[in-house]
Amino acid sequence: MKKYVYIIEKCADTNLYVGYIPGFAGAHSQAETLDELSKNMREVVEMLLDDGEPEMETDFVGTQTLLVA
């Protein structure tokens, strides 16, 4: 079993949740709820893995908070 971390953002224009896996070409989706997004992301990753193991373009490291005065 492989583990992938995906980023979630909320689009101000559509009010949809948008998910993507950094460095994994084509691994992105959107949905109205977080549960639906999780399901969609699983489906897209499974579909992409049917073509073989991806060659990741980058490695997800993490996030940081930046304070600006």
C-alpha cells in the first residue's frame, strides 16, 4: 500500500475544494465536500497508477507559517 499526501485548497470563485499531489502529474481533483474530494483523489490516483508507478517530480516536505508585519 502506497501513501500519498495531497494539498487541499478552497477556490474562492467556485467554493469547491481542490486537491492535488505535489510532484505527481495529473493527480488533482475538486469537490463540494472534503469527503467527496477524498473519494475523487483516491479514484484519480488509482487510475493514474494503472499506467504504472509515477516518477515523482518533487517530494512533499511540509508547510510553514510566515508572519509578516
